[in-house]
Amino acid sequence: MAIDKHAPIGIIDSGVGGISVWAEIVRQLPFESVVYWADSAHCPYGGRTQEEIIRLVRPGVETLIRAGVKLIVIACNTATTAAIATLRAEWPQLPFVGLEPAVKPAARATRSGIVGVLGTAYTVHSEMFRRTAEKYASGVQIIATAGNGLVELVESGREETPEAERLLRQYIEPMLTAGADQLVLACTHFPLLRATIRRVIGPRSVAVIDPAPAIARHTADLLREHNLLTDRTTPGERRFMSSGTPADTERLRQQAQRYENTTWQQNDR
Ligand code: DGL
């Protein structure tokens, strides 16, 4: 059966992090309907095994398929790394967009030759990350750090607390001291910490790389390629679902509203 171009885009993450990607998608594709699913009951994914992550993401994909989506964005570096190959093999008709650490643009842009990458333990210790770094950043020094504890802070709304600042300082300061001039946010939860990250960086000239705008552009390109862009000219619908409690789903909605209404410095995009 042909996929309906007016069907919604599905977005999936372990929790609220994928809202950083959701916000760019609704900004760039305002006429598309979007359904967001978060595995709030099992967040975080970052310390889990590949088998566990695949087992957890699959019901999310099934829920989005039941919601009638035409494409799924895995708005989670961890789930992309662990599960996207399996998902593509299981649903060959459905286009998937995944997130990989934005090492390539960082390696191109660095002047110091040193790039910091902050991701989950799963992502930064993965074979996929090692291969990406080898392929796109040869001759560049990559300092990759697992931002343990950060996802939990974002999930509990503690993005701008002294605790968040202390942890971020602990992870980012050594990268900056070593000379990194690019900081790749390799977990979709981390752009939600942007204000605190900026405070930690202070006046130092460091580019913070959030892949969300590029992912939204790639999603648009893929829809166009498959002839799946809606031709409606009225705002799309927005739905939020989660494996957690109604309060978790409400938090997604609130975080989405808050994040969408935040304006960032141009050079932060
Ligand atoms: N937001 C996710 C990522 O991009 C997952 C974080 C987690 O659940 O540990 O990696």
C-alpha cells in the first residue's frame, strides 16, 4: 500500500531529548503533522546493552506505525547507534532518519584540530562512533566524554541548576583546556542544557554543534525524494505519546512548548 503524503512524521526518543529535534522539524516543516513518542518508562538508554535498547525501541516504532506515520526520525543517538540497522531490516518500506554524532562538520570547522564530543556512555563507547571518527576526523584529535547523569537532570527539569553546571563543567572543562574549539552535542538531551553549557564555556570561542537543524533538513530531503512532503498549507497537528504516565506525556508537551519558544544565538544553531 502506498504511503500517504499527509500522514504524520514520527519522532522517537528515550525521553524529552528528542524535543530538540522535534522543534527544528516543526520549524522547518510547519505544515507536516508530527507524532512524538518517548520511552519515558525506561529512560535513560545510555547505560543499557544493545539488546535491551532494541527490545525497548521496537514497541515505540510499532506505536508510531499504528499512528500511521510515513517516516520515523530516531531522535536519539543512543537508539540510532544500537538499533537503526535492525529497525531498517525489520521495516524495509519505512524511511528512517537516524542521529549520529556530528563529527564531520566539527572536523571541517575546527581550527585548533581538537574536537570535544559529549554523548551517552553507549554512544561514545560504540564501534559506530569509532568508525565515524576514523572516517570523518582523521588528523583531528577527538576528546569524547560520556555525560553520565545529564539525561536524568534534563528529564527532571533540572537543566539550569548548580548541579547541572557542576557536572557540565566536569565534562567540558578538560576538553576546553586541551584546546577544543568545537563541542559536538552527541545526545539529543544535551541541547536542552544549552544555556548552562554556554555559561560553562563563558567567553571562550567554542562552537556548540547541535545536529537538529541538519537532521530536519535531511528529513525534508528524504520526504521530497519519496514524494511524501505534504502539500497542505495549514499548520500540522502535533501529538505526544509516551510509555510512561500521563504526567510524563504532559511534560513532553510543556518541554516542547518551552523549547520552541526559546530563541538561540545565531552561532548556536
Ligand atoms: N537522547 C538520547 C541520545 O541522544 C538518549 C539518552 C538516554 O536515554 O540515555 O542519546
